[in-house]
Amino acid sequence: MPGTLDRRVRRTRQAIQQALVELVLEKGYEAVTVTDLIDRADVGRSTFYAHFDGKQAVLFANLSEIAFLHPAASADGPLFAFSLAMFEHVAEQRRLVRALLGRRSGRAVMAHGEQLLQDLIRDELLARGARASTSLELVVTCVVGAFMALLSRWVDEEITATPAELDAVFRAAVGPGVQAMLAQACVVRP
Amino acid sequence: MPGTLDRRVRRTRQAIQQALVELVLEKGYEAVTVTDLIDRADVGRSTFYAHFDGKQAVLFANLSEIAFLHPAASADGPLFAFSLAMFEHVAEQRRLVRALLGRRSGRAVMAHGEQLLQDLIRDELLARGARASTSLELVVTCVVGAFMALLSRWVDEEITATPAELDAVFRAAVGPGVQAMLAQACVVRP
DNA sequence: CTCCTCTCGAACAACCTGTTCAGTTATGTA
DNA sequence: TACATAACTGAACAGGTTGTTCGAGAGGAG
């Protein structure tokens, strides 16, 4: 009995979450209605609202199940080592990620993803000797923006590339600048 | 008679566009309804639909009136010279830009803004000797992402900084990486 | 001043949301 | 297996939104 949950509950939630992914891929997030969702999932209206507050809640439920979006920051190894691994994981589940984070999904999810990445990158820079400041926050924002933009256009298939290529460009683009700033920050430190 | 338009038409459109800005700032784009809009603008429902297809059309109409979002690419001067000017213009009209491009607005507008910037930056890199390729497209995406992220968080007042500071961080973050790639590209060229 | 365009305002069907409730399953367990 | 319970059904509901229609009236252009 996985998750100590009633089998019916598992089945229902699974059906709804699956339906959302399909529908987002077909019509885009905005166009999906709760009615669409319960029709596709073949679930009663009242049942739906017993499990979720609305379609956005389903979206977040799906998002939180993507484990590789929560890696830990590291001070060792190359800068932004998370990048390649993340692109590779995304490649494996491109369909799902596309529905959740792609152009056709909602803005709230995008913001959620950015938040995760923001914390991750800030931690890594702090671990590498940067000191907390407005300036650091700005740099983190740049790096997050660059990565998310790459990810977005990739899953939406506006650009074709391998995870390795994406990783290479990402680090080539922001790496040197960030490295230079880190060097400065280290000089300032004792 | 500016714009060869009936004064009533001018008044109506102006009222509606103004109302959208106010309402987006108050409630966020998603929450604004056409009914809100016509109440605030004090305009008949049928009148509204005589001018716009829906609230998104109003948003785009507003967006297209922001002239400084359409600068020209240049091959002279420092890399990404548009940056400082753009941040300064935005600072002057922060309220408007926030309503249009901020976190509380719609995703479609964001995409529109990204598209403009994408063309601008690609042109600049091409003018500086880069050759068209998938790789260039990836780099452009990174730069656009970094800039838009900075802009977004700034107008939403998640971070406090002067245009000069933003410009400095933006160019420090992506400048070195892009310069390095341009240098490589130039070696390859005749 | 006159004509023509624009606006008004109400009314409309169609859709979506979120809630309720009585009746019907399906589950986990004793 | 039998049963108490939790979950699901399905329909109905009020409240809100959208986009359209129409005749009457007001305002501008010439």
C-alpha cells in the first residue's frame, strides 16, 4: 500500500494529474478548464474539488513530484555543476516538463521554478565565497534568467540541442562573468 | 486632429488602456475582467468590444506604445549599450512598465517583450562578427533571459537598485562570456 | 445645421466555477 | 467474509464572465 493512501485516492489524483498534462500539451494551460479536466480524467466534479482547489493546485502537485528540480548546492567541482544533470533529466521527461514549465503553461509555475533555482544558485555562490548583498542578488537573477530561458525555449522545441550543448553554452555565457566577480569578492575577504 | 481619429475614439481607447494599467497594478492581470475594465473606464460593453478583442488586446496596444522597447542594434561602442538606456527609460515609467511586464501581468506580454529583445541582441551579435548558428541562438537566449529576469524583479520591486547598477551587473554577468565567444568566432572568420 | 459615426445600456445565451447533498460504490480491516 | 467507513457519483445550483445584438440617443466632422 504505497503512500498509505486509499487506492481510490491514488487513482483519482493520478488520473487528474495525468489529464492536466495531456490537456496542457494540447491546448495550453490557460485554455484548460476544470470541466475539461474532470471529463478527461472521468471523475466527478465534487470529487475533483475534494482533492484540489483548482487547476493551479494540480499543476503544483505535478511540479513537486519532479525530484530533480531540487538538487543541493555544492562548493566543489566546476561552477554550476547542476546544469548538465538538470538538462539531462529534463531530456528524459521532456513531455512532462514541457507541460509544466513550457510556454503553454502558467506563469505561476514558472515563478515557482525560478524560485527553486534562485535559492540553489545563491547557495552555490555563497558557498564559493560571495558575500550576501544586493549585488549578489542581481547576479543570481541574471543566472537564473539565463538558465530558465534556455530551458523554456528548449522544451518548447524552439531550439534543438543536446543537454551537453545547452550546458556548455550556459556556462560559457555566464561562467566567466560570475567567476570574475567571485575572484573580486575573494580578494575583499580576509 | 491628432492621428486623424474621432475624438470620441481617442477618448474611449485612452480610458480603457488607462483603466487596464490601474487595474493590473491593483489586482494583477489574471484577475482583471472585461467587466472591471469597462466599469473603471466608464464605457459601454459593446463599445469595448468595438475597439478590442479582449483584455489581452488592450495589453498589447499599451505595449506597442512604449517606444524605448524598440531601439536599434549597434556595432559600435560597448557591448549591449542598449542596456543602460533601457533601464533608465523604464525607471522613468516604472508604473506603466510594471503593469505591462511585471510578475502580475500576463505571460503573453512577457513573451512579446522577450521576442523584441531577442531580435535586438541577435542583430548586435551578428553585427559584431558572430555567425548565425544554433549556438548563437542559445547565447542570445541566455542574454535575453538574464536581462528580462533583471528587469522583471526590478519593476516588481523585489530588488532595489539604480539603472546604473543594473546595467553594470548585467554586463558584468554576461559580457565576459559573450566577448570570449565573439573572439573565437572572429578567429574562425577570414 | 445636418449627417453620420460612435456610444449607450440592457438583454441575451453560453460557458465556467465552486458548493451542496443524497445516493452509490469501493476499501481496508476485524 | 462481513461491515463500517471513506471515497466517489451526478445532478443541481447561484454567481460570475464572456462576447453579441439592437434600437435609441449623443457627439463630432464638415
